[in-house]
Amino acid sequence: MTSQDRPKVIIVGAGLGGVTLGLLLEHAGISYNIFERATVLKPLGSAIALGCNIAATFQQLGIWEEFKENSKPTYAMNISDHQREHLCQFDFHAQEKLGGSHMLVIGRPLLHEIIRRRVPEEKIHLGKRVVSMEQDENGVKIHTADNHTYEGDILVGADGAYSAVRQQLYEKLHRDNKLSAHDYNSMPFRFVALIGQTVPLSPDNFPELLREDSPFECIVGKNNYGCITFTTKANAVCWQAYKCLDKAESKIASNPDASVHNAEWGPEAADQMCKEVYDLPFKGGSGNQTLGHLIDLTPKELISKVSFDEKVFDCWYSGRTVLLGDSKSKLHPAGAVTAIQDAVTLANWFNILSAKPTEEDLAKVFHEYQKERHSTINDRMRISQTNSALLTESFSSKLARFFLNHLPKWLVEKAAYDNVRCRPQIAFLPQVKDVGLVAASPQPSLEKTLLIMKQQKTDTSLTVCWDAIKQVNTSSGYVDCGNIHQENPRDT
């Protein structure tokens, strides 16, 4: 197929999920444009840990080596009290044994840059705040605040937890009585946090920078406050200061009213929280410094206040519109890996669509996408809730830390099992060998689209292709589709 024979994709949001999907579509030869409300892509964020769950994808995209060169391995999360006395440790070594790669810590801004740099500059449009959208059997349109309109065949909302695309979509579904109460209700917030990354520091003052690995050092502070620090290959200290919210605070933070939200999350609110956590101890540096030392070493414009909210929405798509990453499932700290894996699944399905797909065709693709990703995301939510349960002063947290200290090794590995199974690959790029001890989860978007691509070589009828997917038993491993995936998708 040529680019004229492929659907036109509109991506709203140039975060990790949006630019990853853009890079995937670039490899597939599918027409796309990314629209971002910010006028400048600021390097916000702390750092993230990724491993076997993205290793194959990054190898296929040719960014694995650069990712590793700029990362540090992490083997544990250490939890201490406000006096820096050790409480317990969460061991990550099982990830490498079971999944084939240990976890690697990288600055989130740097990872974004590694991916974004490979997306043509002319495909990313800044200062494009979406104010409305419309869709019908002929296509989809977005209208931006600068009075421009853009048209396509598919709209992907990759614009985060406060997704304008999701809000527009849900408003119409609510008016038509097609939206669940779960999706209509506001997102529950359990934590708020400040995040930042210092300028490069001297190992003379921060000896932890000399370590080849980067453990997560967590402090369970007083009055529901705490912090997490870890280091990067660039000699920066990444930090998060969090506050566990009580019911009243959670209600305010979850208020969907724009005026309340802006007052709670603007620059002034970040400055206020900096003052609240300034004297919070952290584990590192000279051993007696407070988080204020890291705040002072972080450019003010790169400190942001965020919410640690967790919710998986029921509705991921409608018509020609589909949601990706935080816009349909907000998880902490798994948002980045979720968005990247979502992008792989969607790109695999977009690759088998012809130009001007019908809404019926898209409903099938979007249904396959949600069916594949939903169980993995629910698993990640359970892991996220388990991790969060370790970081407060509550009795349940103390109990969780007690049990963690007494878990036998085999049970630790069992707990890691769900976290390493999802290791997706891209159907239209050469596959890589899976080296994990635990078999990767069945990946219908790979198995089924490989079979469809094989049939498309002899019959371009979409009906034949959709009949073909019924023949795939996704629980029995990958479909043998010869070397179809090794061909250039632009020439297929």
C-alpha cells in the first residue's frame, strides 16, 4: 500500500504516548499529524523505570541502545522512615530473570527527546488547543483555539488525564445516555505530588551519583508526606514529594470545575507545596540534607505539581475516536509504559486498515485494542496500588511492609510474574527474539494482523481479512506468517 491507500490519523497530545504512536506510524508509512496545546515542549517530569515490557519495541524501533546508554539499572526500591532508618525493600531482580531485561531508569524528558527526535518536525504542531471535535461516517474533524480545522479518518486522544478529546467525546455520549456512571464521575485522587529533576550535580556532594545502579530511595515522612529520589546517568537527582490526601482534600483535588482545578494546580500551588515539603528528609547527599536542597538545585520552571490518581475508564472509543495512555487509564507510576504499549497495539491495527475505513471497521479495530489492553492495565493497577500501599504511615501500610520483609523468594518472583508478561512487538517491523524465562502474554494485535497482512497480499478485501482473524487461537502462541513482517510496509 502507498500512503494514499492508508487512513489519515490525527493524534492529539505530544507526550510520550503521542510521539511514540507518531514514530510507529512513520515506520508504517501511515499519514499522521500530532497536535499539542503547549506552545513549547518543556522537559517536565522526573524519571521513569522501564525494562522488559518495552525492550522488544525499542529494539524494533532502533532506540534500545541509545535508551540503555542513557539509563541506569535499578534493582530495588528501599523504604525508610523519616529518620532515614530502613523499613523494607522491594527487590526487582526477578524482572531480569523472568522477563529478559532488568529495569532501567532514565529521565523522562530525555526519553521523550529520544523518541520525538525521530518524528519529523513538520508532523508536530504546537500551540494547537482542541476546543471541539465532530465525527460522522465520512471522517473526523478537530477545531483548535486558533480558528483552524483539521480533518482525518481516525482521531487518537493522547492528551493525558485531563484529555480534551475524552471530555468532548464523553459530553456527547452523556447527552445520548450512552456513558456509564463510572466514566461520568470525577477521577479519585489519593496523592498529590511535586516532581522535578536537578541540574547535573557533583558526586563530591552527592556520592550516590557514583553508583552504577539507581535504587528508588523512599522516605515515609510525617503528616502524610513522603518523598522518592533516584539518580540518572546525567548526574541529576530526580525527586518526587508526595502527600497522601484525606477525604476532604481528595474531594477538592477531584473537583472537575475548571476554576477550582486551576487554583489547585497552577504555579502558585506548586510554590506552596515546595514550602510544605522543604524540610522533608531524603536519603542521599550528605545524609542530613532536606528536600529543600534538591528543590533549590532544580530550575523553578521545571517543577510541577501533579496528581497520583488511578482510574480505568470503561469507554475507550466511539465512532472514529479512540483514547490512548492516561486519557483512558490513569495509573501511577505505570503511565509511561501503558501509553507506549497502547501505541504499539493501535499501530498494529491501523497498519492493516485501508484508506477511508468505515466506522464499522474501526469499531472492530478499537474493540480488539481494548480487549487486548484491558486485562494488562488492570494488572498494572493492582501492582500500582500495592506499591502505593507501602508508602504511608497507615496501619495497613505498616502491615504491608511487614509482610514484604518476610516474603520468601519464590513468592517475590510470583509477584513479579504479571509485571513482566506483557512484552509487545510491532507486527510491521522485523521481530526480535524473546529471551524472557516466562512466556510473553498472547498478543492478538501481533498475531491477527500478521495473518491479515499475509492475506492482504493475495486479497485486499477487508471482509476476507476480518474473517481471517477468527481463525487465530491467540492462546497457542504466534501465528506462522512466514516473513511477511520483514517487508517494508511502505511497499507492501
